[in-house]
Amino acid sequence: MPQVTLTVNGSTHTVEVEARTLLVELLREKLRLTGTHVGCDTSQCGACVVHMGGDSIKSCTILAVQCEGADVTTIEGLAAADGTLHPMQEAFREYHALQCGFCTPGMVMSAIDLVNKHPAGLTEQEIREGLEGNLCRCTGYHNIVKAIAAAADVMHGKRSELARAAE
Amino acid sequence: MYEFAYHKPSSVADAVKLLSADPEARPISGGMTLLPALKLRLNKPSSVVDLSGIAELKGVRRDGAKIVVGALTRHYDIAASAEIKAAIPALAWMASTIGDTQVRNRGTMGGSVANNDPSADYPAALLALGGTIQTDRRTISADDFFTGMFSTALEMGELVTAIHIPVPEKAGYAKMKNPASRYSMAGVFVAKGPAGVRVAVNGAGANGVFRVAQMEAALAANWSVDAVAGVKLDASGMNGDIHGSAEYRAHLVTVMAKRAVANAG
Amino acid sequence: MNVVQPFEGIGASVRRKEDFRFLAGRGQYTDDINRPGQTHAVILRSPHAHAAISGIDVSAAKAMPGVVAVFTGPDMAAENIGGLPCGWQIHNKDGSPMAEPPHPVIAVGKVRHVGDPVAVVIAESKAQARDAAEAIVVDYAPLPAVATTEAALSAGAPLVHDGAPGNLCYDWHIGDKAALDAAFARAAKVVSFETTNNRLVPNAMEPRSAIGEYDTTSGDYTLYTTSQNPHVIRLLMGAFVLHIPESKLRVVAPDVGGGFGSKIYHYAEEAIVTWASAKVKRPIKWTAERTESFMSDAHGRDHVSKAELALDAEGKILGLRVHTLANMGAYLSTFAPCVPTYLYATLLAGVYTTPVIYAEVKAVFTNTVPVDAYRGAGRPEATYLLERLMDVAAREIGMDRVEFRRKNFIPVDAFPYQTPVALQYDSGDYFATLDQALESADWKGFEARRAAAAAKGKLRGIGISTYLEACGIAPSAVVGSLGARAGLYEVGTIRVHPTGSVTVLTGTHSHGQGHETTLAQLVADRLGVPIAQVDVVHGDTAKVPFGMGTYGSRSLAVGGSAMVKAMDKIVAKGKRIAAHLMEASVEDVEFDRGTFRVAGTDKTKTLTDISLAAYVPHNYPIDEIEPGLDETAFYDPKNFTYPGGCHIAEVEIDPETGKVSMVNFTAVDDVGRVINPMIVEGQVQGGVAQGIGQALLEAAVYDASGQLLSGSMMDYTMPRADDLAPVSVATHTTLCTHNPLGVKGCGEVGAIGSPPAVMNAVVDALKGYGVRHIEMPATPAKIWNIIHGGRAMAAE
């Protein structure tokens, strides 16, 4: 059986998998990191989005064996060791950008990649288009868009509405 | 998905050897088309040959009047490439509209070209720009390469290694996305370059990517939105499905052609 | 007054308690649970819409690697396993009961829709189970199929069930036909309208999942399942299907990733994994692939209706006649029969003083996935029919569509208002929500915006709907008389612990609605306990005494009211304990947010003083009161609740492509008292998104042979972020008069009010093209077809 060695949330794992095992199956079933979800079988919903080498990818559309040597971050790896939430997680909570929570991990991971790749900031339309790969059935996206805009300010070191709300 | 063997060669030669030895072997680069098909058990390869370890297949460079794109170059890298943005901004923009962010972070130009999905974006660009496809054994013009829906001139075991794209005088792209899948329902790439004035269409055709001679003639005579506005396509060669009839797609080709010309400037 | 600081009670936009675990990836959804020794199930499903099965050969599958067991319908039938029950019985016009054909858990002898279960494979891994499922050989003899209600009712149509002649489930009516005929006879104008309410796939983001586990030492069963109502599943599956007493069956619905109705019902897979876990003596997990969800989750809507509105010369409505065909699919899902009857036809008065209504509904079997309640359930269908008809009628009589509505509104002083179709509305002010919405949407400024859009080559339209719904489901006696086979009360337990923290046990279930926060706010508001010290427990029949679950916007109106009743008992008992401790008479003890006070004195005891005394009863009136401070209440509502309001949509159409873009949406809703404005706003936004999805994007499309053409997210258009526009949400409150909180419910209003507002806007945008009506969804291809002269479309 093939073996794959990869780093997940800072820890290195060597895991036996079938060649057909998907990264998301490795994460959920072998490493028990069940925060990464599967919401579809056509690579569209984005509930499974994780970061690999800093890019957001759909962990349902990559074989585990393709991740040899990769550096993967999942939703479980975002908060600081003391439990302090990432600014994107904090913004989702502040702006009520989640309801059932199922799409949330993928949505948060995609949102962070989106913000990281737009250092000059994002318009509302750019945020909406940037979420093309993530489906949410609960929120209507409006609060997700607001949360991402607020988190972008924090992540880019701007004084934000979020910071003002926290004060 | 069905179980298969997995190989990760580190050279083109090794990859070609693996693929040539086994007609049921499939190459994988980004896997954005292959993996969804495997997951739905639509495909049962004996082995999957992972090309991602072949460093020579990556990267974008300018070579005189051409842009050369390594087959494993991701859509994201094409969209972000300074060379491509400067030389063929329409191609960079096209790449930025393929799939979603996560597809662009994995999917590659070589994979998309070799697959020749009728709704894929690049084939229209390569056809309109007069690109050539370099493989492990030869170069093939885009005109000869795309031979029909999901069909190319590639032989068994033959690998796309790079894509050569002449820098045009001007080029533009516009597409209407399928509301559900977000693949192209009708996309039009217009270009004026070394290959002449060309108009190529993806998404709409019942037999894959195609050129529109009437529009090309009209644009060659008068490069303007109005020149293509009057060219109506026949619906008989178009796709029809629950998202739009053949007539609708034929109509969209004209609309997207107008917008592509406007985008080209 | 001892107000909790910061204020966390009723009216505060408290941030949600449950968010931390969801944001950290530590939610516990059913598929996240893994039991020791767990196996995996894959269901083999019919590829045919209708076929006879003459044989199933599972021998090759049983020999495949990792396979633990394979079971078929006959295996279950041999053990006297019951069919999946229907929870509602409708009666025909002639008083006879509806046709109620059997619904085997796994098909026996015949399959009736694509996706009908044929066999289950249980294996060590899901991939092995799937490999083996392909090795099962099923001998199908395909039969002619019917996919639409019209086809199913046509002469000589193939029968879905031998026991349902003409494919008719029921032929039902409501209202006074003779009075209606009289009203039409004196009408100055009759406006007719026909429409289809498009079939939808709920598509909660979490696919359904179930884990069955059997304890060989105790004989106890546990089912973990993606359910909105675990106690209902325990009742239905235990009593009717598997014959397991409640005491031996625990049903757990942990974190559930959205439901929208689709997770109310008792599904085959729940019974399969529970039953089979005792056969293989190991836990069994089944999780749907999304493509499987499309062919096994109950769908929604799918009505074909004709309506006629009788008007007098001044534009007052004299009567409404409606004839509706409702698609039930291949089998009766748990609550399917009530959706097009008591959740639909009773809503046809809307917010108007229509004096007479007569509605006939025929429910029809087809070779399609069962259809049941989806967000709004019957009420969106009624609202869409009525609010499109109002626009069509206004135009035909040449009256402004807003004035036409205003003219027919139920007056503010007419409540309680008895409609001609059974309901009695308790409160509402439709003028207020209308005026507020018109103002907020800048209705008056629209023509300038239309002109500005026209200058850019775009067609802009604005649409309105003034709607009402009946929810807070529901008074048991009323629904019982209407055919429900269950009560619809709710249960709440308030457990004050010795040191004053509180655990709430609720029979409702949160799958996104934020109950862990909102219900804690009720406790904070009444008992003065900070919400950080209030734990809300739901979704486990082993923990919560009983419950009917969450649907029909009932959690606060019914479940919250049960909590209030339980808190009343806590306060009453606390007063007796406080009276003893403060040496006062009970009548003199007052209570306000955590403090018991002897009236007119400064003698006080905190709730913690009282709870400590209750659990450490040293100085305690032990002869008069039991120790402990733990109270349960069952609350059965006196009436439905009646949220309502006004939605205004503004759209822009690209005439070249036909693409409709949402540019503005304004919702002003009366949902009764608002406990958490942030959560209410989120519920309305989400409901509106689903309504816009129905109006512009979504459709479950079958071909004539019963194949689902929109069978995956590649073909079924799910709303994405860039399909939607900001939704402005405001509330205007009139209180519900019959529940203790004054709440009405907010979960469904968005999906009910929005589709007609959007479609009225689309028709308005196209008014230059002489368009009277456009069917949902208003896809680009459909709009283009209308603009460009109605050329035939292959897809339509």
C-alpha cells in the first residue's frame, strides 16, 4: 500500500493509504481532523477547502499520494495555540457569517486565501466572485461578504470596523 | 473511485514510457477533470501517472514573439504572470475566469489542452491566437490539435510538454457561464496577430471548439463590434441542454463575440 | 433592577455561543462520528424510474474483499419489517381516506423512482462497499414511467402503485363552493392565471448520514442521524418500522448541517443501518454522496395551479378559486400529504379580505423522488400563486399594484380575523410593513433608476409581495382534526443546578438557527443567569424528555414557550423556597431576573441562594416542597402564529443574454417579538437567498422517462455569492397574542415572501415586451427566449 508523508497543521505524518484515497479522506479518516467537510461529489461546494503550500485547494479533488511532502493547513490549524481565533474566524463570529457551520471551515479557508492574494484590498464584487468555489445554503452570503471585508482590514493591518466593534 | 496503481516519474521520458506501456494508464497534472470523473466512477484507469514531479514542465517565458507556457503551469500562475499580462492580457484574464480559485490553484494549461473539454476555455484562445502544442515528440498546430469534443491529435502515451503562443496585436475574450457548473456555455476569443484575424468559440459547439469564418472575414475588413454584431450563427451545430437551447447558444456566440472585440479594444 | 451586564436578554444581538466550535472545526456532525468496529454501508439504487425486479444476485458482491453483509428488500420483508410510515392522512372530498400505498424500506419486486433503494452492502470501508455494490446483479424489467402530475393523471397512464387508481393520492377541497360560485356570478371582472411552482432540491450543505449501533449485551440500539427531530424518528422507526420500544432505542441528532425541511422525515437509510447493525453486530455508517442526495432526499414544491380571482368594479376581491395538482413523487414521505392542503390552501387568503375561497387539490403519484416540505412548505406555493395573481389582476384592471393590495388588506382593527379557509389570524399590520418597505426600497425613486438602467442598455424592474404565513406549528387538537397522526406540542426542561447555572433541555433542534444562543437568552432574560452559564442541550432522546423538533418556524413560538412555562414553575417553586428562607408569605415574594425580594423591603435572595437551598435542603420546607430545582413543561399552542410583511425586489436584465441580476432586495417582516435581531436578520437573509434561488436559478428537471436531468450540482444551479445582492432586513413588530413570548417565527418568511417579489420585478422589467407571466426559474435562456419572440427552445 502506498505511503505518504506530509505536514498537517505543523505536525508531520506518515500514513498508509490506497492510491485512490483523497486528501480529505486522509484528513478525516486517518488523522481524525473532521473539521474539513465533504458536501458534494462534483468539486463544487468547497466545504473541503484546505491550504496546501499557502494556496486554497479542494481536498476532495486531490489524491493523498499527490500530497507527498506537502504542507497542509486545515481549519483546526488556524487558531493560535492559546485558542485565539484567526482574524477571519473572529470576523465570521462577529458578523454572524455562519449558521449551520458545515460550509464554514471551507469558507474560512477560501476567504483567507482570497484576502492574502489581494493585499491592496477587495471590493464587495471581488469578494463575491472570489467565493465562486464555495457554497453556503444558510446565510445568503451577505454576512460572509461583510465578515471577509472586515477581516481583510485586520489582516492587512488596517484599523477596521471589527476592531472598533471589539473596543 | 476504482483502485489503481500510482506512479510519479521525474522526467518526461519516464512518464512517456509508463503511459506507452499501458493503454489504460492516465496522466494526471492538476487532476481538475480527471479526479471528478474518477470519483463518479466514469473512468477506470489501471494506473495514474502523476506528472507533478517533472520540473521541466513548469513556468512561463517570453521567447521573442512568442509566449511559451510549460504544460504544468497552473491557471493561477498564468493569470498572475507578468509576461502574459503584458503580452496577451486576454489570455491572463481568461485564466482568471477558469473554474474557481481552487481549480485555478491546481489546474494546468497542459491538462486542460490535452483534455479538450468542449466547455474548457483555453482551446478557443489557442485556436484564435494560432498557438502550437509541443509534445514529447513533435509540435502540433492548434488547428490540427483539437479534433473534436474531448478529442485531440495526441497519440497513445504522447504528452503535452509546452504551449507556444504567438503574441498578437490585440485579443479579447468574453464568455457566458453555465449558471450551474460555471463552465463556458458560449465563449468567444478574438485575436488579430501573426495567424491573421481569428475568432474561436468554446462551450457552444456540439463538436467542441470551432472557428467562425464569417466573423473573421468581417473583423479583417473592419475590426469593430459592429462588424461581428450582424453575423448570426446557425443553431444546427450547437449544443442544447436544460440550461439553453442550441438557438440560444448560437445567439450567445454573437453577443460574446461583440464583447470580446470590445474587450480587445 | 438586576440587569445582566452586558445585557444578554430579549432584544440583544448576542454573538452566538455555538460559533466557537464550528469556527475551530470542532463541530460534531454525524459523519464526524466514528464508532469502534464501525463498518460502512453503500446503498445500491435503481437506475430506472419504474421497473419490475425479477431477481437480485448478491453472491458475487458477498465474495468481494471486505464485504461484511449484503441485504435486499426481501431480506427485510422476511423479518416483518414495516414500511416507512406517513404521518398525515388526508381525506377525499367524499370523506374516504387518501390512497396510502406501502413504502418498503428497500424495494420489493418493483422500483418506482431513480434512486429507490434496491440493496445495501456493508463492508469494512466505504470504497469496498461501493466496489461490491457494483457486483450485485439486478434483473430489471423496465416499465413505462410518469414524471409529471399531468402525465400521471392522463388517461391510460402507467400506474405507480396498483393501490392508487389513476395515480391519485387524494382529491381534496376546502371552502364554500356554492358561495364562491355566487361571488363569481356577481363579479365585474374575473382574472385567470396559471402557473407551475418549480420543483426544488433542498441541498442542505451537509449530506444526510446515519450510524446504527446495536449493543449485544443490553439489546439497546443507538441511531446517530442528520435529523431535525430525533424523537419523531425514534417514534416512527421504533413503532412502525423496526418494532423497537422507545426504552431500547436512542436517537441522536448531533450537529446538523442545515435541514430546510429535508431532514424532518424518516428515511430508509436510518432504518437500514439500525436494523442491520443488529444483524452484523457492528456499528454501520452510511453517508450520502451529493449525487445520491439528489435522488434520495425529499424534494420540494412541484405544483401546477390554476387560479381565478373575482373582483367588483372598484377592485375589491370578491372570491378566489384555485385548482392545484401536487406531485407526491413515488411514495408518501412523512408529512407530504399536509403540504399542499393544510399548509397551502389555508394560506390562500393571504393578507386580504377575500370573503370566499374555494380550493381543490389533487395529489398525484409519479415516478420521481418523494416530495415533502421544503423551507416554507405549501406557504411559498400559496404566496407565489396569490402574489403573482395580484400583480396580474392589478394590471388587468388598470390599478396600481400597491394600491390594489392596500385596498384589499385586512384592516388593522379587524384582528382576530377569521379567514374563509379555516385560519384565524391573531395580529398583524400589513399597512405598516408595506409603508416601511416602500420607504426603505425607495419605491418612489424607482422610475429614475429604471431610466438610468435603460440608458446603459439594461432593463430594470421592481416587484413587491405582501405576504403572510401560518407557522409555529401547531395546535395538536387542530392538526389532529386535520389528519395529523402526531401531536405538535413542544417540551422544555429548565434545570437549575445547585450553584445557579442552568441546563436547558429542549425538544427543538438547532441545525443553524442558533438555539444555543437564543434559548440561553430567554433564560438570561427571565432568570438573570449569564448565557455563558446556560447550556442548551438538544438532539438526543437519551437526554431530552421528548420533543417534536424544529420545522415550521416553531422552535421559539412552541419550544421557547415550553421553556417559559418551565421557568414559570421554577420561579413559582423558587418563591416558595425564598418565602421560607426570608420568613415571608409566598404572596409577598417578587421575582425579577435572578432576584427574589420581599415586596416593599430590601430583603432579597438570589437564584443561587435558592438553588443551593433546593439541593442542600437543611433549612427547607421539606414537608411542603420537594428538593431540587428542575422543571419540565409541555406546551401546546392555542393557534398558529402569523408572521407577515412586505418584500421588494429590484432586478436588472441584460437583454442580450437574458441574464437577470439582483440589484436590491428589501424585506420588512413582522416576526413578532425579536429575541436576537442579529439572528433574525440572518434567518431572513438566508430564506430570501433560497427564494431568489427558486425564482431565478433552481429547478429539479425530469425528462419524460423519469430520469433526473438536474441530478448533481453540475446541473442544478445552487445560488452562489455573486448570484445574490445585499438584502436589507428590517422588522416591524406586532406581538403574537397567544404565546407567552409574543413571538411568531422567522425561519421561513424569507423563502415565502421573496419568490413572487422577484418574479413581479422580472415581469415588470419586461413589461415593454408585453409579458404577462414568466415561469420560475427565470433563467437567462428563458428570458432571452421571451425577449426574442418566443422561439421554440429545445430545453423547454
